[in-house]
Amino acid sequence: MPTVPQSRHLATEIPGPGSVRLAQRRTAAVARGVASTLPVYAARAGGGIVEDVDGNRLIDLGSGIAVTTVGNAAPRVVDAVRSQVAEFTHTCFMVTPYEGYVTVAEALNRLTPGKFEKRSVLLNSGAEALENAVKIARSYTRKTAVAAFDHGYHGRTNLTMALTAKSMPYKSGFGPFAPDIYRAPASYPYRDSLIDKDLGTDGERAAERAIGVLENQIGAHNLAALVIEPIQGEGGFIVPAPGFLPALLAWCRDNDVVFIADEVQTGFARTGAMFACEHEPIAPDLICTAKGIGGGLPLAAVTGRAEIMDAPQVSGLGGTFGGNPVACAAALGALATVEAEDLVGRAQRIERAVLERLSRLQADDDRIGDVRGRGAMIAVELVRPETAEPDPALTKALATACHRAGVIVLTCGTFGNVLRLLPPLTISDELLAEGLDVLADELAKL
Ligand SMILES: *Cc1c(COP(=O)(O)O)cnc(C)c1O
């Protein structure tokens, strides 16, 4: 049981005096480019609650961006970290390796989709996983071009900025970007349907449109890899039309293009399956993971077909901290929690509860253009009713109102008009329902 009381409680205004003092120090010390969604400073967290330095307890519908899927300070994670940190904190896997790294790799090879022989490499962040997946695909195919998709988000390093679609705030002013990166149209059922009903429901047609661009603008003989999120995260929780991902994978197989699934946000039970690719179902060549893997500790991985993963030369992959022993211990604690507490099943139950509530809300409020997502990864797209034009101002106002009322929600979307919910899977039914009630009340007031 979490030590933080499991109830929403507003002790002060949001932000309270303690957070205001910290914000003043922060402005003088922290680079302005690093922004925060809420103005409150965390003191402790667990279950479905984040408590701030003023004693305010907020309902957590964000999980630190899909990271604390197993809950904050989850007991198995805390125990595993405590014992590892007392044994040794670092030797560097490239100097004197250790068992935890190997055990995490074995677990990833076993849990990821695809009944073929696999290998894994461990890294520090989602962006670093994507960087390495591209290195591996180029090494294997001896080709250089890489394609990503509209609305895609893959990180903030130079190569991953090139893969990421949205300019503001992720890329603007930070170029030039890595060369030989291209972009294809994604499947966005809600917005595609506004143009052409079939395109919104028929994933194979949406894939044909994308493949046309790939063949025309790059050529399969130049293309090393296709990089895609099975459900787009930052781009707006966009679930592609059925058939889109399988058709792209089939095309990759026919053309010796490595299919890289970016499951950094969707992985580890978040979507009501261990990995979002299982919903299709598809078995990608390489899978990038991070966020939810380590119960809050920084860890990331690339996992995939042995013959592809083993293409780079010995010493071609690695990094000082990649697969840090404490982060590996945390990951094993997190994975044990997912299995022992059937968090995949829990995510499915959260999906039913959230979709039911939000669909009722949508029926009475035509500013909600779309409700979508899977598992504990559900969003509403807010629009101007007559035109379905994105309404980022309403979205921002709703998020801020929720924050003031003690509920952590996040926004996303290419057009900034998507309110997304990513509760930890350890949240109680009562807190989840209360969080959704606050959302409904605040929307009604706007
Ligand atoms: C967050 C995210 C990344 C980047 O991960 P970092 O750990 O922030 O580098 C990459 N891809 C997706 C889909 C993400 O959601």
C-alpha cells in the first residue's frame, strides 16, 4: 500500500507558497527551455496520488508521462533498488558486466511480440533507443534512408528531432537536422474521415497512401527502416485504422526495410496489452522501449530479431550508463509487478471505465470531437463544433482548470487540442472516477 493517503485534498491554492518559493529559485537556476506542466513541486507519490510540498494531494492522470505505470515508488521497485544500490551502483556493462542486464534482456526477448530468436541492448532514454535502432537497421541493411510519419514523436536528440514531426516546440531553431530522414502520411481516423470516409476506416487504403510516398520520394532500395508508433503518443493518441500497421509491415518484409516500432510510450501494459503491437497483431523487426520499463528509473532498450540486432560490429553499440544496474533492478521489480498484479487486465478495466465516462460526456458536448485510445491511454480531441477545427485554447483552459482542482492531466496533439489521460495502473476505481468527474465539471464550466 502506498504511504501517501489515497484522496484528493487541496490544502492551499495551486500553487501553494512552498511551490511558489521553489519556482523563484528555479527561475534563477534552471534553463528556461525546460518547462513544467503544473506549477507544483512534488514531495511524494504513490497509488493514484502526487502530493506536493504544500500538502496538496493531486489525482495523477499523467504518470509522469506514461512512466509510473506500476505506480510511483512501487514496493517491488523500491525493494529491488534498495538492495541493488547497497551492493554496487555502477561498474559499466562494457567493463565488468553483471547479471541484472542479462536478465532484463532475457525478459524483453521473452515478452515482446514475435516468436523468433531475439537480442536486446539497454540504453538510457527513449531517444537513445531510437538512435540505436536506426544505427542497427542501417548496419543490417547497408542502406541509409529512414522514414517516419506525420504526427510522430521520437525524441529530442539530433537524429530523433529529425524523426519527430512537430516543429514547435521540439525542433524550432535547433537545426540542421540529421539527413536522409523522410516523412510519410499517417493514419488519423478522425481527421482522415473528415476528408474521405473510407480513408478513415480502411487502414489498408491509408497504408497505400503512405507506401506511395515512400516509393516515390525515397525508393525502397534506399530505405533502411520505417519508424512508427503503433499508437501515436505526443501526436495526439492516434490509433491507426485497422489494417494500417499490418500492411506497412508486409510492405517492409517485401522490400528488405526494417520495421521499427516505437513502443516507448505504449509499452509495458499501458494499452491493455504488454505491447500495443499485439492489438493488431504484428511482430515488428525491432521494438524501442523506455518510459514504463523501470518504474520511474531511467532505462531504455532496443529488442528485435537476432540477425538484425547482431549486425553491428563488436563494440559498435553501448554507452557508459546504458543498462545501469540500479535501473535494471528497478525494471525487474516493475516487470514482476505487471505480472503479479495482472496490470494488463487492470489497463483493460481502466479502458472500459474511462471510455464509458468520456463517451457519455461526448454525447452531451459537441466540443468533444473524438474519444479514442486503448487501455490506460485515452484522450479527447477538442474542436469547434461546427467545423471540427482544433480548439487548443479550450484544451489549455480545461487542463489548467483541472490542475487548479487537483487533477493532473496532460495535453498533446499536433494541433495542441488533445487532452490525454495516462493514469498509473495502481489508481483506485474511486480516484479514477473522481478525476473524470472533475474533468466533466470543469469542461461544463468553460
Ligand atoms: C517519450 C517518447 C520518446 C522519447 O523518450 P525520452 O526518454 O524522452 O528520450 C520517444 N518516442 C515516444 C513514442 C515517446 O513517447
